[in-house]
Amino acid sequence: MVNDHQFRKLSLEERVEFFEKIFDEVRTAADIQEEDIQNKRKLLEEYYTSGQWLEDYESDEKGLLPADLRRGVLAQDAVYDLLEETAMDRCSIKYQTYVKILERELVCAMGCTEPIALAYCAAKARAVLGTLPERIQVAASGNIIKNVKSVVVPNTGGRCGIETAAAIGALGGDENAGLQVIAGVTDEVREKLGAYLAQTEIKVSALESDCLLDMIITVSSGNENAKVRIANEHTNIVRIEKDGKVLFEKDLQTEDADDLPDYDLLTVKDICTFACTCNLDDVRGVLDRQIELNTAISREGLRHSYGANIGKVLLKTGSGVRTRAKAAAAAGSDARMNGCDMPVVICSGSGNQGMTTSLPVIEYAKELGVDKEKLYRALLISNLVTIHAKSGIGRLSAYCGAVSAGAGAGAGIAFLYGGGVKDISHTIVNALAISSGIVCDGAKSSCAAKIAMAVESGIFGFEMYQNGQEFYDGQGLVLKGVERSIANFSRLGRVGMRQTDREIILMMTNQ
């Protein structure tokens, strides 16, 4: 195919004939996200913006082209209108919403987000109290208890559990740092933690709540007390009290309605259009941070011993890109679930999901030798597909969130291989149909193995479609159309697995 330097060497008539064909192919394409069509669209845009189009237009005005030559590409506004039609308008509500969703979701966190949320809640309560608490009461929803029970809290000397998370937050947490609340814990604080846990009365109880993510921490010293409640989102403070007086309160919602982006605007088709045509300056910062931090903790997990060392075990079974992709994501989880204090960029409220949706795509990009722009656009697809698939389920559920992220990773890998909307859609449906039975029984070492299986489902879902195979409407939970299938699997996680979630929590708390 003629590139952007070569087309200038063509004669006037050859150039117009060439771009007339390109113009027609882009205009009539059934799937604008296919790699070949995207490449032709870029070449057409290069032609239109290079000044060469204007020269050719003026030559036509002077009568220098044969009368019978087709020249729709030189019609005023024709190329401009086509480029606008095949891109998402940067000023549109949908475009701005997608950018806002990425900025809101792809944030830094150190450690598993549920114990970190407890630490943040405790740090905020201590700040309101104004002194180090002598007593701490933690009331937490079942899903918080489930996800904190077995995971190592960073900067605590390898300790696990709710008491540890609350204690480190109260003792040394930065109440203004959000999910980085204990990132700055000093050696001095770490040394004091054991004694503080031994001498401080910490009581934990189950909180009956309609919110799956809910916690209330009450701290006391002498006759004074302070209480902070977080609900629905890991840093969403909904109530603050001091000695029985309400200092702050808001409705049980994730954010103010005016600030919350509309997740209902997410569709697979529009995600692909946004990823293929967005201005990368709008997203480069969050993606660069995701690449850097998630790659770093993955390497840490492969260098040292953490938990069950799933990443290392995988690499002993083979060295191909498929295995490396699974190992990269699993190794990050090995480290993160077992106390590594390195931050990650999360996705859908989870560091494990953030690593699952990004690291396999990064590994395949290296294998295929694609440029940075292609990687960025693949990560936009993987992240937004993960968010789309998970948003209908909620932050916490008995449905393992790695399943959604594995489908997102598969979608990003499909894009790296030149897949368009159709390929990506079938990859997602295939992946969800394969692994949606995986349950969440709390954060712990085995999450890394579940991540590996979810990534495998994403990759295999793509390979199925590459080989002309797919799961069809009516087969299990699969429905015709990717959006209907995503909605069905979301219903499974949000509604169908409620009782499963209750049973898991009862079993984990020996009730």
C-alpha cells in the first residue's frame, strides 16, 4: 500500500484515482475498526491535511484532470465529513465521558483495595478524633470481611486481616492520600504496629447493609470518639461524626450526580471507535502510568517469592507469549496479594483487574513488535471493555472480577492482531462464556491462579473466532449480540450470585 511519503510521487491523475478508491473503501466499510480500513483512513487523513489535497483540488478547478475521471474525493467537505463520521467527536459528551471514566477508574493504589479502604477509613477517623485511638470498632459488610480476611496488608510486616488494616491506618495512615493511605508508612510506625495491636482494643462485627461495599469505623480515646462511614466506592466517605455530632453526610451514592460519568454510554462498538480515533494526548498520562507501575510489580513478582508463585510456576511450563502473558498478570497478583508495597494502576476498583486487563496486552504488544500508539489503543480497548463488562455487576460480588478483565485483555489482544468490532465482540462473548463460573472467595494467593485462567479464556476466546468458532445465541447465557450477552453475564454476577456470596461469606467466617 502506498504510504504517506510515496503518494506525493504519483502523478496528479494517479493520485486522484488512488485516493478515490481509498475514499470509497472507507466510506462503504462494514467495520471501520478493521486494521486495514483504519490504515486507509489514516492515509486519507494524511492526504487531506498535508496540503497535497488542496493542490489537487486547485488543479481540478483549472481543468487539469480528465472529465470522465471519478473525483468524489476532491468534492468540497467530502473527506472532512467522512473523517468526522468515522471518528468520535472530541467535544462530544460521549468522548468526554470515556476520558472521564478512564481518569476515574485508572488510579494508583497500594495493596488490595478492600484492606486499603479500611485503612483509609481508620486514618480519616483518627484525624477527626485528633489523637491516636485507644479503641477501634470496625463494622464491615460481608464482602469487605471476605476480601480482607486472608490478604497481606502492605507495610505491616506480613500481617493479614481487618484488625491489621484498621490499626495501620489509625497508627500511620495519611488521611489525605486515598488509596495510597499507607504508602508512606515509616519504619518507625512499622516497628510500633505489633505493640499497638497488642494494647489496642479492636472489635470487628458484621454490618447489615444493602451496600456490598460498606464499612463504619469508630475510634475512641478517653470519653471522645469519632466515626467515619465509607460506602459503595473504596474512598467514598458518606458520613463523619465527632462525639455524636454529624460533621458531614451525603446520600449513599458513589459521587455527586453531576460528577459521576454515565457508564451507560459504554458499548463495545463505541469503545472501538474511541480507541481507534481518539487523541492520545487525552489518555497518554493514565496509560503510561498503568504500563510503568503494573509492569514493575509484575517483574517484582517474578524476581522474588510471593504466595504460591503462580507467575513463576507458569514460566516453568513454557516460554511462549501465551504463557508469558498469563505469567505477567499472575506474578503481579502474587506480589500484591502477599504484601508487596509497590503501587499498581487499578481498573474497576481492583488492582488485580487492572493488572489482568493490561499486562497480557503489553506482553503481546512486545511479541508482535507494534508501536507505542498501537499499544495505547489496545489498552484503551482492554480497559474500557473491562469497565463495561464489570460496571453492570458492581464493585464487589461472588463473581470473580478477573473474568471481566480477562475478556478485556482478550479484546485488546484481538485488536493487536488487527481485529475490528466483530472480532473483538466475539472474543468477549467467547471469553465470558468460558470462565464466568469462577467465584470470588476473597483476596488471597489463589487470585493469581484465577487471573491466569481468566487471561487464558480471553486469549482462547479470540483464537476460537480466528478459527471460525463461536458460542451461539441460546447456548447457556450467551445471547445474540455482544451487548445483550454482557448484560446477561452482568445479571448473573449482580443478581444470580447473591445467595452464593452469602454462603461464601458464612463459610469463610465459620458460621
